[in-house]
Amino acid sequence: MRSLAVASPLLLAAAARRRHGASASASGREVISQCWNCEINQDQPFGNSIRIGRSPGSLQRHGSKNLLAAAAAISVEQAEVSTYLPKGDMWSVHKFGGTCMGTPQRIQNVADIVLGDSSERKLIIVSAMSKVTDMMFNLVHKAQSRDNSYTTALDEVFDKHMAAAKDLLDGEDLARFLAQLHSDISNLRAMLCAIFIAGHATESFSDFVVGHGELWSAQMLSYAIKKSGVPCSWMDTREVLVVKPSGSNQVDPDYLESEKRLQKWFSRQPAATIIATGFIASTAENIPTTLKRDGSDFSASIIGSLVRARQVTIWTDVDGVFSADPRKVSEAVILSTLSYQEAWEMSYFGANVLHPRTIIPVMKDNIPIVIRNMFNLSAPGTTICKQPANENADLDACVKSFATIDKLALVNVEGTGMAGVPGTASAIFSAAKDVGANVIMISQASSEHSVCFAVPEKEVAAVSTALHVRFREALAAGRLSKVEVIRGCSILAAVGLRMASTPGVSAILFDALAKANINVRAIAQGCSEYNITVVLKQEDCVRALRAAHSRFFLSKTTLAVGIIGPGLIGGTLLDQLKDQAAVLKENMNIDLRVIGITGSSMMHLSDIGVDLNQWKELLQKEAKPADLASFVCHLSENHVFPNKVLVDCTADTNVASYYYDWLKKGIHVITPNKKANSGPLDRYLKLRTLQRASYTHYFYEATVGAGLPIISTLRGLLETGDKILRIEGIFSGTLSYIFNNFEGTRTFSNVVAEAKEAGYTEPDPRDDLSGTDVARKVIILARESGLRLELSDIPVKSLVPEALRSCSSADKFMQKLPSFDQNWDRQRNEAEAAGEVLRYVGVVDVANRKGRVELQRYKRDHPFAQLSGSDNIIAFTTSRYKEQPLIVRGPGAGAEVTAGGVFCDILRLASYLGAPS
Ligand SMILES: NC(=O)c1ccc[n+]([C@@H]2O[C@H](COP(=O)([O-])OP(=O)(O)OC[C@H]3O[C@@H](n4cnc5c(N)ncnc54)[C@H](O)[C@@H]3O)[C@@H](O)[C@H]2O)c1
Ligand SMILES: N[C@@H](CCO)C(=O)O
Ligand code: NA
């Protein structure tokens, strides 16, 4: 005789009752023995099993339902309720999913979390260990396909749990668990054998097999908790949760009946910590069933509602609910709160939040659900609750999240014959329903000339055919002009409860899409206003998502920065940005992201921001050949960041020639490079005109006096109506240093080498010695003051010996310079004999519309003779500062001060863009 063993949790319950002193129903046992000729094994530590001594043929004859109904008979006849289930704030409910229960160590961590919760009463819902539910489904699948490898697959299930238990438990607890596991596995083996023979598993048989994963994980966790001395019971939720099937793959909880059963269960086992199985339940007839997809979350929510818990915490492996899919939007942020409706909307759109039905049970009692990361306990998680009343009503905060759905098609039904004709919409959608298509969004303009709706792309052919059939006559008669299908569409949805009744939200959304050059095919917004749905081309979807997300979620003063020329100044700037970025973000809400660095040979690009701690290595190891055009494209086509700036730290005329194009593209420009402002006048004027006419900014403070506030001082004077008469001074840090230090102790060429070494000179020091660099500064200030001068209009006294002007490189020049030292000694001695010093000065003679650059001798007590180091001194003589000029003095060259000046311009830009002051 073959022996088949079946364990029903309801029978387990009966045994549990016996352990607690209640008597099992004789009638229940009778039904079972009639059907199965079995004996109830009462020795099992948890629940029991029934040894069945009849051929498997009777399984089909009587059907699984009879068996399970028999068990029901036992369970329905219960002992009197003696202890009432307390309800309310003392309860906290936790749910741990399969990943959280994935290994013995994780189960122990779960136990620690549970033990760490100081709530008076705790109910913990657990899923099966990760992958176990799939393994169990696979067993059923194999058995019913008559694949006898189900037996080895069952061994794997056994091994997995045995290994986990051995790791986690010891002594008597381990022995009891293993005995139960053995017994369950042998029952399952028998049941699978029956399924194998029948070649078929009923849904309830399948649910019964599959639910074992939860039974084992719940028992293991309860032992693990007990091990630390805390009393703890485990609950087979099939004894408690009663659900009714409702349509395809859905069930509705029967709250009244479930509450009654929970009361009863609790009266028998009034523990303060209860570990309950997720996912599984039973029908009103006590047939095992499951809560279907994401069932454990649903279990937690239903049970949370039954005990009116203070909170339901869903533990998972992410820090909370993101504002958008983080795989698509690296900038996505964790939301601290979400209303029930928002969570609902988002989960509809495939955001991995919670299944919408999970929210319903807790929503009616306003019980918050908190999503927490079990692997990052420091993350506070996302709380899903009733909309907090005093939440900040900032326009940008109205949108909580963005979601997308791909692989859709739009169907557009168009024609003049629809307007004012009742029933057209009904006919359209009943045609869609008839072919089982799921309509995802609908849009109809009030002119009623067209109705458009989105369906999954795979369903559109059937919908289109159905519509052509349904409207054959209308199409033939011309009342409808077309039934059109547009494939390759996606939906972008913006979700937020506060969008309702807040003007301007959709304007911001559509503005962001427009700026990213994205065409919107259809729009829908219901009058609940929780959701704005936009249909667009699928290939635009991620770009649209990023553009919209960044517009609502990034700080308004997030700046994407492209650095051109990471040499002395550019490199120092990158280091300064690295050191200061966190402070700026924290204190001023300015988020600076360097998304590209290009030198003359290599460039490194990043979509979200280069790690500035290793920019040098990245530029060597993760770089591609430099290409300015694609560098600029990388910046301009980035739709994550709303504001972009190119910082030109080269001395290159060619790079400077592109500023106009960049400004035209809406990219701001900042530079210490003097070439654009001192280049051809017409180009300069064109650039400034464009800049004035647009809201794109161009800053170049470091072109004169490095970090000293020269340009800004001049602008301040001009803009407030002062009249500039004359600007004169020492504009060259290099030449200042040279003449401040050329005092007879070192040779002239030595001092030049020192200036180069100190980083004061231009890449080629001849640009300084020739006076060209000073002439450029004079031109920049002259033009700023309104003079229309060309560089060639400035007479310049060059200090570069005639013979060295054509030297092929800066290095060769430096090598040959010592041969001219004697000449310099002579000039210096002559000046000294007259009590004077040499100084190289620039003059902008605004009154006479002229400029000049010259080597002059000054008396030792003249302010220009008092300088040290690389000091610049600039004197503004104006209508207001006539008697005494306004003087700005300080180091006017060098890496730190120059990069600091460029950095200042970046922050100036941020404040123009709305950063706090
Ligand atoms: N050194 C100072 O004290 C000072 C002060 C004010 C202004 N500036 C200006 O700052 C700028 C940079 O000076 P620096 O001392 O850092 O020079 P640098 O030679 O050290 O750096 C310039 C960098 O630009 C790169 N480069 C050149 N052409 C390029 C191109 N077409 N594309 C990409 N990269 C390119 C070079 O490879 C180099 O890395 C110059 O315009 C200079 O006039 C310097
Ligand atoms: N080479 C320049 C740098 C500052 O523009 C100087 O020496 O002044
Ligand atoms: Na300056």
C-alpha cells in the first residue's frame, strides 16, 4: 500500500489547539477519516500531519476540497474565546520580504530588528526565504508536467532549510524544527506524487504546496527570537486570514471573519511577539489560498488593519521610495513621505512601491506604512500616510515623483461625426474591452472630434481591427475619418497630491519638456489632479523623465560645469571646487557638478558629475581623445541639469572664438582667458550684444588683476552712473614681481624664471614681457569703459629682446634670456642712481579715448614703487573719485588667487540663477 501524507495548516491548527488544551472536533476528524482512511498524528511539535493510507486515486475521487473542508470542520468548532485581542497603538506590525529572510545571518538580523522594537506588542509577517516560493511553484509545475525531477527539486528545498536552520538554531529548537521540516517534506513528497500521477494540480493544492516556504521561515524566525529569551509565538495565517477570490488573480479580505478568527487565535496564544506567515490565507471554506502577487505586503497591511496597528513597517533592500526609477534617473531622491493616494498612483505606474491593494486596508484606519531598508538601518525610509497638513506648499514640491510606462501604442479615432453623438466613446471602449485590451490613458478634446487612448503595444493590433469592424459604416460614410495607430509610445506621469489646485505645476512640467526638445503626443489629467500623464515617443522617454525630474527635484542652482584647459588655473580651480562643493551644497543649496574636463589631447566626460577627488587619474585613465565639439554637445545635450556653464581656462584664441555659439545655445561662459575680450573689436561687440540680449551670462573677472575685483568694481562704478576718467596701474603680476624683486641681488633672467615658477606668467612668458598681456588688460578695461579700441591701437613697449621674439618655444626663450642680463643691470642702475625704480604700467585714458603700455621710472615714494610680490595696483579716477582715486591693490597673478577669481564668477552665476545670498 502506498502511503500519502498531507499536512494542512488547518490541521496543524487543530493540533496546536490540542496543545493548548482545546479539543479538536470529532466531526472534523470523521470527515477526514472517511475520505482518507487516515490517522491524525498528534506528536508533531507544530501542528500535525495526517497519515493517509489510501491509494492516490481517492485523491481525485474526493478532491482536495473535501480534505481541506474536513480540516475546516475542525477549525470552525473552536474553544470558547477567553482572551480578547487588544487593538491599537500598542501594536507595531513589521513585514520582512524574501530578501530580508535570504540567509541564516539575515534571519538573525531580522530577529535583532524585531527585538530592538520596543513596542508593547509586535506582529511580524515574513515571506519565504528568497527564491523558495519560486522553488515551490517549480515543484508543482514539475509534478503536474510529470517531470519526476520534482523529487530532487524537493530535496533541494529540504537541504536549503535544513542548512539554514543548522546555522541559525541549536539544541532542542533545532531538533524540533528539523522534525517538522522532515514531516512537512514527506507530506509534500506524497502530495507531489499525487499531483504527478494525476498530471494536474488544483489551485488550492498548488497554493498549499507553495505556502510552505512561509511556514518554515516563520518558524525559524520565531525560534531565533525565542533563543534570546523573549516569548514568541508563530502564526499560520491560514487559520486567521480569510479572503474571497475577486476576479483574475485577485482576492478581497473578509475583515469581519478574519477579525473573529484572529480573536480566537489570540485567545489561545496571547503572546506579545507573534511571527506570522505572509502570502498565505484561506477561503471562507478553509481552502488554502494565497494573496497572490506581493501577497506578504498585503498580509501585513490586512493584519495591521485588524489590530489597528500604530504602524506597519515593510522592510526591504532599498532606502525607501524614490522620486523616479534610480536606474533611469541617477539623481532620484528618496521621498520622506508620500500620501496613500500618491503611493497608489506611483505603484500603478510601475514604481516599485507597494501594490495599490496593499494600501487599501491601512488607508481606512490611517495607519502609516513605512518602507525601510533592512541593510541600511540609518536610512529613515519613506512613510506612506495621510497627506500631512502642514507640508511645504512650494510649487516645486507639488510633484512627488515621476514614473514611466514603455511599449505603448496610441489609438486615435477621429472624425466630425462624433461630436454631440452620445455613445461613441462607449462604442470605442467596448470594442477595446471585447478584445481584452487594457486602456491605460484616455484623452478627448472638448471639440469631440477625436478620442485618443493608449493601450499596450501588443494589444493594439486587435484593438485596431475591432475598431475598424465596429466603425466600418461610419468610416465608409465619412462620419469617422480615421482609426489611427501610433506605435512606439511611452507614458511619463507626474504624481503628486498637491498638484491639485496649485496653478503652474503643469507649466513647469511642459516647460522642462520643451527645453529638452521633446514633443508631447497626448496629455491626460483627471480632475483629481493627482497625476499628469504625458504620452511621448518611446525613444524620448528617459530624456523626458530626466528633464522633468531635474526641473522639480534638483536645486534651482544646480550647475553643470564643463572645464576646458585643466592646466595651472583650471587644475587649481578643480581642486578648489572639490574642497568647497559640499559646503556650498549644504549652506547655500548650490549644487556644482563638473560633468566634463577637456585638455588639448584628452577629455573625460560624466553624466552626473566627475569624482573630483580623482579627476587627474580619470583624465588619464578614463578619457577619450579631446574633441571640443563633442565636449560642448555633452554639456548641452545633458537634460539632467537645467543650467550649464563652460569655464575656459586655456589661453587659446580658438577656444575663445566659440563663446558666441555657446551663449547662443544657452550655455553660460566664464573665463580667465583674455583672448575673446581683447580680440577683434567687432567680434567682441557681437558677443556682448548677444549676451546683453539673452539671459545667458558671461563673466571674466579673472582676466584683469586675477582674483582682484577689478571688472566688478568698474561695472559697479559705471552702472551707478559714475564717469570713468582714467584707469592706470600695474596690471601684470609677472612684471610687478620682476621689478619688485630685481633689486641687484639676482639677475633679471633669474627673477623671470622665479615668476614663471610661481605660476604668475602666461604659458609663454614672452606674452608678459612683450607687454601684450598688459595691453590686453588695458583693452579689456577700455572696452568695458565704452571705448572702441583694437589691440593694435595700444602702443606697447616690449621688454622681449628683438633677437628672442622669434624663438620657437617658451623654454628656448628662457634658456637664452640670461645673455641679455647686462642690459637690464644697466637700466636698473641708472634708475637707482636717480632714486627711482622701474615699473611697467598700463593706462586707459578714457577722457582722451586712448590707451598705452609703458616701462616707467617712479620715485621711491610713489605708490607704484611700494608694491611687493605679484601685486597689481589699479587706480580708478572718476567723477566721484577725482581728488583721490579709488585704488584696488593685491596679488594679481598666481594659481590660487586666479582660480579663486574664476570660482567667484561661478558663484556669481549661481546667484544670478537664484541661489540664496
Ligand atoms: N596664471 C595666472 O596667474 C593667470 C591669471 C589670470 C588669468 N590667467 C589666464 O588663465 C588661463 C590659463 O592659464 P594657465 O596658467 O593655467 O595656463 P596653462 O598652460 O597651465 O593651462 C592651460 C591648459 O589649457 C590646455 N589647452 C590649451 N589649448 C586647449 C584647447 N584648445 N582645448 C583644451 N585645452 C586646451 C592646455 O593643455 C593646458 O592644460 C590663461 O588664459 C591665462 O591668461 C592666468
Ligand atoms: N600672466 C598674467 C596672469 C594674470 O592675468 C600676469 O602676470 O599678470
Ligand atoms: Na579680477
